[in-house]
Amino acid sequence: MSLSKKLGSIFTSETRNLSPKVEKWLVKKSAGEKAKTVDKSQTSTEITQPSTEITNASQSSKYPTLRERKMLKDGLTLQHFILKPQVLQLYKEILATIEWMDDPQAAKELRIWVRQEFERYRHEKDIQIMTNTTTSTPFILPIINLGLYLDDKNSTKAIEECKKTANALRDYGALLVKDPRVTEEDNARFLDLVEDYFAQPFDIKLQDARPEFGYQVGVTPEFTEEPKCKRDPHCQDVIAKIPVSNKPLEFVGPDPKWRFFWRIGGQPKQTKFPRLNADPVIPAAFKDEWPKTMDTWGAQMHQAVLGITEMASAGFGMDANTLPDMTKFGPHLLAPTASDLEKFGKVGTVLAGFHYDLNFLTIHGKSRFPGLNIWPRNGAEKIAVRVPDGHLLVQAGKQFEWLTGGEVMAGYHEVVVTEDTLKTIEKVKITRPDRPLWRISSTFFLHIASDELLRPLKPFKGDPIRYPPTLAGDQVKYELGLIELMKS
């Protein structure tokens, strides 16, 4: 992807209508790129092979030059010297472009994030990682400032933020949200508790499993949940259309991850789906602290994703309460996944195979270990997600897709062990040697109430064959069957 397109995607995600300054800058940048355009095969040759001049110069000298001796000493090659200025130029141009952003707070946060990301790779020597740094698109997701909406829902800025929310979900199926009410301290307390829980012996944890309820409360053991793409022809078709370079890692068999479902919010007094609305399970060893810690973090995630739901409803031209009202008494779940990195900490291990979420919206807090990859709506690019401090990641689920007739598509994602995961493992062994090596996802599933009818709402139109009127509870039961969690 060209730099102008890459930078354009940043602004498309930040604001649907570019400011005249940004538009002028991007046009100028694009024109400059066109003037420098060369044949792709030639470009590839220039990057992967030394030029004749340089090669001849080296061969004409009997001894290596000082620069060549230093390169050899440091383990560097000509490719490193070609790529280094490209990386530096990308860094400078991204920072320069951020200056044109209309939202000063978002610009500040993005600037800090960019600097942190590039600083992480300051001493990187791996050619593949350096190449990926110059060709990936890590900043494609829009940042939604929920505080603007909470301050004054009718302000011009809040209305624009609502439109941006709707556009982000439609265009990407995902967004980042900054909620001033959410604290990193509560997330850390939650992660510590869940790490300690999963560090228990296998048989102790198994006492908290409730297979009779489709594992929709309590613990789900490792190698129980199947990635739904194994049984879903549409999902397999999606994978087939993804370019080879961005395909998900191949997965075989059930996921090696554990999961714990903790119910958040009130339960319906009457429902046709009691198995989806069962009482919560409290682990015996943590009975004094589990409910409070889980409820505190779950409530923060719940209110944040409800805020996004309200903003999306308004942004799509509906009454602000239309979508939130449909989630009242839904089977919402605080649903941390847990992967034992002592057992499964090898690069390339698939912890959660390529899939979409069956619920309405999923919101993630920051995990302590990287490894989450997502695919935007078009599926062309894979994005390694890193949630900035103080932010949450939101992804659309299947129920959102249903209610919008496909205007918003459920977002696909996977969790895998990467080189960055290994680096974090080594760091944690030094900085937190007494802590369990478990990758915990801070995840919350917002559901449409089980007895609500799923069908495309106005103003959306959808294929009645693909999105027939269906009770949300029936849709959930069908999806749970696909991933081997609930038998009819």
C-alpha cells in the first residue's frame, strides 16, 4: 500500500470528510509518488539486490571499506541500509501528517503511540520485521472519544463523533474507544485475578465447567471450542478470498485456550432460553474477591460498549435508544480467554483460530501479551492490534450484521503466538517473575436480548434469505452448535 493511501486511511478513519489542508497535503503527496513511480519488479530488485555500481565498487577494492567492515561486524547487510532510511522517512511523515488532525487530543495520543511503536524497533535487525514496518498499516482503526458524547450528547462535536462511530463500524467493523470512566487499575486487578485462577490445577478448574448450559457460564476447558470456520462454508469462502500474504494461520482441531464466562447485568424474568441465562459460577478458591472484581471490571466494559451502541444508533440515523434498548436483559458476558504460554508459547501457535463473534458487540481491554490480529471489512489486510493505554477495542459481531442487513459486517480475528509475544514473555520473566505466564484477554460480549427478534432495522435493507427474522436466542444456539459448545 502506498504511503498516501496509508495516510489517507488514517484520516478516513478519523473523520469522513477530510479537512481542506489534509486533502491538499494528500493530493500533493500522491502526485509526488506518481512522479517517482517505477516498475514494481524493478523496485523489488533494487531492494533485494545491490546495484551494479555498488557491487563493482566493492569488487574493485581488494579490501573491505570501513563502512563494509562495520556492517559485517554489526551483522548488517546492504538491505539494512536501504530499509533504515525508509523506516525513518515513514516515521517523520506520519508525525508530520498527524499535525493536520482536527482533534488535538486524538493527535496527541496517536503521536505518543507512534513514537512508542517505532522506539520498540529502534535496534531491530530482522529484515522481515523492518520490511513489515514500512508496508503494514498499524494505525487504520479510528479512535472514538466517548467523553465528548458523555459531556453533551447534543453538541456538534458529539454528533460528529456519533457519525464517526457508525462510519467506523461500517467501514472497518472495529474501532478504538477512549472512555474517561475506565481505569487501567481495574483492568490490572482483573487480569491478576484471572491469571491466578487459571494457574490452578486442571481438575480444580474443571469443577467450574457447566457443559449442560453450553459452557455459557463458568469455565470452558482447553481444546473444547472449535473455530467456527471449520463448519461454516461462508467463513471458508472469506478465507479463500484473502490474499496469501494476509491469510490467517492454519488451524487444526479445537483451540488450546480456556475461557471463563461471568454474567453481567440483570436477567430476564421470563425467557424462552433459560440455558442462555443461567446463574453465574463462583470459583471456590476465590469466593471472597471474584464477584466484586469481575462485577467492577464488567460494569466498566458494559457501560463503555453501551455508550458506543448509543452513538452508533444515533450515527446511523436511528433514535439513540433503538439499539441499546434491544440489549436490555441480554445474556451479556465478561468472557476472558486464557492461554498457557508455558505450554503453548511457540511462535506460530494458534491460540484462537480465525473466527467472528456471534454476539452484538465485543469490547476488549488491553492484554498483557500481544497476538491479536484482525481483518477489516474488506479482508484484504491483516492488522496486528495493539491497544494503546487507556483505550478499548470494539468489534462488531454477527447480531450487529443481522440488524443492519450486512451494512455492518461481523469482524474476523485470530489470536496467535508471535515474535512480539515471545519478547513480552521474556520481559515478564524478568519484571514479574512470580506471576503465571498466562495470556488473558480482557473481553466482554454485549448481546441482544435472547427474546428479541433479529431482522434488518430501518433504514437498512438486507437479503431476507441471509438475514431472516430470527430470535436472538435461536441465532446464539445455532452459532454455539458450530463451535461445539452446545448440543441440541
